[in-house]
Amino acid sequence: MNAALPLGAIEPQIDDRIYVTQPHLAPLEEFIPYLQQIWDSKILTNAGPFHQQFEAALCKYLGVKHLALFTNGTLALLTALQALRVTGEVITTPYSFVATAHSLVWNGIKPVFADIDPHTLNLDPAKIEAAITPQTTAIMPVHCYGKPCDVEAIQKIADNYNLKVIYDAAHAFGVQTETGSVLEHGDLAVLSFHATKVFNTFEGGAIICQDARTKQRIDHLKNFGFVDEVTVVASGINGKMSEINAAFGLLQLQHIDEALAKRARVDAIYRERLRDVRGIRCLPKEGQKVANHSYFPILVGPEYPISRDALYQKFRDRNIYARRYFYPLISDFPIYRGLPSARQDNLPVARAAAQQVLCLPIFPALTDDMLDRIIGIIADT
Ligand SMILES: *Cc1c(COP(=O)(O)O)cnc(C)c1O
């Protein structure tokens, strides 16, 4: 960009780039009255009126009893581990975004990677059980792509071995199983409202918990440990969501159902038109009474004419930015690969998935023309 040019003088670029996602934003004019209220009240943060309203609105929308808002999902994960005083070793998946394992390391906890199930790509309960040692205190599974983990089997293991369960539910906004919100499972579940997620507040996150006492402890922890002006009960952090983000979240919530319906349509078109492409496998839909279609992963198998990486590159050459979520595995990053559980033969299923997966663009504004371009490239290879 030429710094000497005023902004208005820059030629608009003709741009046909398609990214893996695009944030869904409520109309700007609808947000102005919220901003006016903040400017009038001068309450910018510290559990102000929008923060409180947004917590209540989310509980209602998601069908959960207690929820604490955070600045982002990573601080919520860090605080969730603190809230339950987790120490020692925690069993988790290598097939996730790095923040899952980072949150353990920031708490001085040793991540122990267990392998995933080839059908759901979520932690395999049998592999969790095999990874338990006397130091294990908790399990941190991920509802990968919003597909529910085997919550019953995981709870059974947790009960048998007296372990806590903290779900990284960053992908699982609004997902329901036959028994209700998937976020009600485990001791705690953590959401992310990052710009790239199904539901965004620019940045944001939340912890869902099961009782008012835990919610209170989490509220203290996210505000430096303050209980009142002169009482500090823990070495808390600053994890509070601001009034701007909370106000925007309230507005976003009014538009989320429409956004989810548009995603469902894109998902259905992909499934229909990729069904007969040899070597391309879509993940099964089972286990979700209400899905959120947060991602559209395909697995590029050996029967497909070119490799996953060649297809990824072919997309890029045509301005389509599909993403290899999740490659590399967390356990393959230099900071983790020295761990005994990170060794090659411990994680064969996760390794195979990381070599084959490609997440196709999915977002509410994805047009039929864009879908034609994307599907055409896969089908014509
Ligand atoms: C996005 C994401 C996070 C981190 O959330 P932020 O809000 O970006 O901090 C954690 N875990 C998973 C699986 C994610 O996808």
C-alpha cells in the first residue's frame, strides 16, 4: 500500500479469494444504539449491564444453567483448569488447535496425548483409559468440528478413576445431543467466540459450569481473585469480557439462527455433491440432534488422484484458502514432541487424519457460485 495515498484514493482490488471462513456480522447500524448506551453509562467493563445480560441470554439460548464470559477462549481454558485446581497429568487429544495443550502447560500440567477415534476424530475412550497413571487428575477432550465426544464413556472413565473432565468446546456452540446441550457434559466446558468461530464477539469465550458456587469461583478468578474491594481469594487473572464485546454478542445472538441455517445448507450441498467423488470422505453426521456446521472437513484418501497437499495447493493456486485443520498434530510441534505420549506409534489414527484432512470453506455468505468453484476443483481433479 502506498502510504502517500489517502485511503479513498486506493483502487478497490478485484478479489475472488475465498477463505475457509468469513465472520458473520450483524448490520453495523443495529450496533450503534448499543454503543450509545455504553457512551452514556460510561460503564466499559467489570461485569457491567451488557456483560450480565449477555450471560443470561447465552444461558437461555444454549440451554445451560451457569456461564461465565471471558476475553477469549484461551483465558477461559486457563481459568477452567485453575477453577478445578487441576495438577499433574491431563489426558488430551493431539488433534486440536494448539491452545488446548498450551492451556495445560501454562498451568504447569503435563499433557498426555491419547489417540483419536477414526470415525469421529475425537478422543477414543479406550485410549484415554490406557493412558491413565497415578499422576492423572483430569481429561481434556475436544468436541472436534462440533461433533460431540463419546460423553457417556468419558464420564464413566472419569467416575471410575476419580478424574475431572474439562471439555474444550470451542467448536461446539449450540450443539445438542439427544439429551440436550453438549455443553452440559463434563465438570466444565469452554467456548470460544473468536472471529473465526461459528458465533463471534470479535474475541471472546466462556466457561459453562454446573453449579452457582463454581460459577462464583470462576467469576473471582477472572477478576484477579477479588471478592470485594479489600478481599482477594486467589491469584486470579484479568479475563473479563468488555462491555463492547458483550453488547455485540447480544446483538449477534439475534442473528445466529439465520447464520446457522445458511451453514446447514452449505453442508448439505457439499455432502450431496461430494458423495460420489472417489477417494473423498466426509465425516458422518451422527451424534448431533442439532449441529452447528462449524467446519466442513474432508478426508482425501489414497484412491483420490492427487494427495491432500497437492489438492490444498491446487485450491491456493485458484485463490481458495482451504485449511489443513489439524495439521501438524499438536504433539508434533517442537515444544511437545519430546513427550513420551507424542511418539509416532502412540498416535497412528491422529497421524493419518492429519495427513488426509482438508477443511473446505464454510460460512453463511458462501454463494452457490463459490460452491461451484470449490466443488468443481475437487470433482475435476
Ligand atoms: C479457537 C480455539 C481455541 C482458542 O480460543 P480463542 O478464543 O481463540 O482463544 C481453543 N481450542 C480450540 C479447539 C479452538 O478451536
